[in-house]
Amino acid sequence: MRGKAAPPGVTMTTAEAVVATLVSHGLDTVYALPGVQNDMLFEALFRAANQLRTVHTRHEQGAAYMALGAALATGKPQAYAVVPGPGLLNSSAALLTAYSMNAPVLGLIGQIPDADIGRDLGHLHEIRDQAGIIKRLVDHVSLIRKPEQAARATALALRAMRTGRPGPAVLECAIDVWGRTGTIIPQAPLPIPETKVDPGAIRRAAKRLGAAKRPLIICGGGAQDAADEVTTLSAMLQAPVLGYRRGRGVLDSRDPLSVTLPLGRDLWAEADVVLAVGTRLLIQLRQWGIDRDLAIIRIDADAKEHARLHKPAVAITGAAKPILQKLLAELPEHNARRASRGAEMRERQSAWRKRLEKIGPQIAFLDAIRAELPEDGIFVDEVTQIGFAARLAFPVYKPRTFLSPGYQDNLGWGFATALGAQHARRDVPVVSISGDGGFMFTANEMATAVYHRIPLIAIVFNDGAFGNVRRIQQERFDNRLIASDLANPDFVAYAKSFGAEAMRATSPDELRQALRRAIAHRDGPTLIEVPVGAFPSPWEFIQMGRVRGE
Ligand SMILES: Cc1ncc(C[n+]2csc(CCOP(=O)(O)OP(=O)(O)O)c2C)c(N)n1
Ligand SMILES: [Mg+2]
């Protein structure tokens, strides 16, 4: 028998090897902002332009947020490239958000000359212990030191992003290494190690759920790829499904069993078994409380997550979809006969809708958006008055169509992340909502939207204030207003000055009409400014206090 022939090598630069590996892994875009350390990377991107598109932004945070938005909208890995030091730090809020959202974002970050890394010589963009800084932000970072390492290092980073708990990764490469040539062996995607699921744990979970009188399913971001399974399970158990922010859209809001926060809390109070899928359960365990009458079953990609706050009755580690498929196969044997809870849930939903009329002014704008946004259109939320209400009351019909920034809740994510989502999903309309405060964090990326003809619809609710902060100062600090009133540009004139479409809408009806026009315009961005006053507070529906335990 003859031995296997070694695969033929190809002469390439480090940068070309990285680019070829991104392409062989199915990436089609790099969001990027150039600079001298990465010149040879951009040279490789130029040569690969028919396979890998380079979308340049006006600030590194825009590039990283766009990669994040593309990753969240598609569920697939996405990359961004920036210079070291200030470039890295400018992108760091988005990298932090990618980490906290478990989003597969790959940062390609430049470095000073290889031989001088760590010597504190004062090279352009040098920063002390860049790798150490990155290690605090992401779980996987590696420095490419030679062309021969490039393809494998890239494949390892892309595998790490999809192994166990997904998340971002970073590759660093020095200014003098990107352009070095070597003999490169092409690298196919590395197999993702499958986590073995304990059949005993599946059986225990099926028995507990099957016998439960008042089961409740709680979904987080980790359930977004298991919508079919959650939907079937919910019907079999007649179990309501609570999704707040990252878990919204897993069960269609039109299903009477689909609930958000306030009704979810009532159901938590009465549940005997909760199945938590890909969620930290922080609100439930910290705010709502827990006692011995409630058994928790957890499914999470990260084994460390299960017992951080409370020891679950059953813990299953791995991706939600295959685990739920196994659970669905096991459940019929153990499941009690169940009457439909449809009528009961419809009644309870409508009682909560009445109470939510307190935030009716926000909901009226959300209704206008929902009426015009197609079922599979994507809504990108931000920490603004309309955003708080959307998390509670915006109907979401499909997974990955409600993007909410999770626990970072960072101003500035909305517009830039939505640009990435819209760039990656040109086939559906994407709407971002921002306050005047949040929009101005990344408003410069209107230039990117126009240059790359990204048809995002950006709605800016303008109350002339960091409204949320301002209301807290009014209500809790006896109206001692500080640092919360804002001077703004004329947002319509601002957008038009870039060549974008722009309109002003002063009521929910006008917003509907503006949206209709904006959705028809697919050749570039549209900004819709909505001048508003102060909105009623949503906090009584978000921070609702303990219902179980001490
Ligand atoms: C990066 C970041 N900095 C500061 C905050 C604190 N913060 C939360 S809401 C808010 C005000 C938001 O104002 P605006 O975007 O205009 O929305 P509004 O509340 O007025 O609707 C601030 C400053 C934050 N969430 N993120
Ligand atoms: Mg505001």
C-alpha cells in the first residue's frame, strides 16, 4: 500500500492564507477599517474581492457592530478587521457585546512588528499586552507568526467560535507577517466536537416534564436555533414559553402560549417545573425568587452556567436543538394527558395587555412598525423608551427577527448592528429603533449605509434627552437634572446631507406611512425622525420583584 500523498502546498502570503480560509469556511464579507499595519491584509482582500466583500466603515466600532449584526441575523460566523491599539479599543464595546451575546464574530487585529511585540518601544498604535487585553474580552485569541500557521490558526479560531458556548475570537497578526510568503496547505473546516448527551438526563427531564402540572419553558438566546423543537414541545406540554429580549421569536407571538416578561412572572410564580433553554435565568433567580416547590431543568451549551445561581434538578449540556429533539422523542412515553390551555392563556394575555396600556403611547408606535414590517423583517432594539416597550409588547413571529443587545444594553449598538444585519440579510427589511442619544453614538455610519447602499430603515425617537436618565432624575432625584438634556442636529437634514432618504413622522399613523415608503426604497438607507415628548415609565413591568421564596 502506498502512503497518502501530502496535499499540495500553494505559495501565498499569510494574509492570502487567512482570506482563503475565511472563504473556504463560507464567509463572504469582512467589515473593516484599514491602516498601515493591515495593508497587506487589504491587498489580499482586494485580490479576493469576487469571493469576499470588504465593507469599510467610518469608525472601528461600526465595523465590529456590523459583524455582530450580520452574525445575529444569520447565525453564521462573521469577521471584522481593524488596526491594533486604538483600532482594537474602538471596536471593543462591540466585541464585549459579541461575547455577552455568544455571537460568532472573528476579529482580525493588526500588530506592531513581530520582533518588537511586548517591548514597549512606542511603535505606531502599540498597546501594552494587546493579547492580554483581548483575552479579557474573548475566549480564543492567537497570534499568527508565520504564513504556514495562518490557515490552521484561522480554522481553529472559527471552530472555537462554534464549539461549546459560541462566541467571538480574535486573530492577531504583525505588520511584517501579513505579507510574508510561505507554502500553504489549504485548510478545510475542522469538525466541531459533538458533546455527548447523557440519555439518563434526557429521561429524567422527560419524566419531570411529563408529570408536571404547570410546566413553563423559558428561552434565551441559546434557543434561537431550536424554534421548531420548542414549538412542538410547548404544544405537547401545553407549556407557555417565556422569551424576553434574546429569547423572543422562538415561539411565535401569535401563539397564545407565547409570553413576555409580566405574564411570564405570574407563570413562574405558579410553575412546578421550568425548562430553561439557553438562558442565564438571571431575572428569574435574582428578581423573582425560587423555592423547593419548583424544579428547574436546564439546557445550556456551557456546563458552567447550570448551577451558578441555583442547583437545577436536571442539567443537560450542549446545543439546544439536538437535545430538544431527543427530549421530544422520549416525552410521549411520560407525558400526562393535557387539556388545551389556549383559552386560559388568551384571557390572561388580554388582561396583561390592558395593564400595559399604561405604556400605550410607546405601544402605538410599535403597532405601526409591526403593521408595516413583514413577518420575517428584522427589528433591532436599543435601550430607549420604545425599546423597553418593544421587549414587552412587540409581536415577534420568527427566530432571529428581534435583535436585542442582551445584558450590555449599550447605546450605539442599534444603528450600527442593524446595518450589519441589513447588509447580511438584504432579502428582508431591517428596522432599527434608537433614541436621539443612542443614535448619535454611531450616526457617522450613515456614510457607510449610503456608500454601500444598505437599505436599513433607522427610526430615531427624538425627545431631546437621555430620556431614561432624565426621568430617573425627575422621579428619584427630585428633578435635579444633570447631563441628560441634549442638543441635536436636524436628523432629517443630517441624513439627507449624506444622500440618504429621510422623513419626519409625528404620529403612529405618519410613522406607518413613512415606513411604507421606506420599505419600498431598497437602494439605500432611510432615516425616519419621530419627535416625541416624555413617555410613561415602563419600569413597573420590568423590575417586578419577588414572587417565590424568601
Ligand atoms: C454605552 C452606554 N452608555 C451609557 C448608557 C446609560 N444609558 C442608558 S439609557 C440612556 C439614555 C438613552 O437616551 P436615548 O437614546 O435618547 O433614549 P431615550 O431614553 O431618550 O428614549 C443612557 C445614557 C448605556 N446604556 N450605554
Ligand atoms: Mg432620547
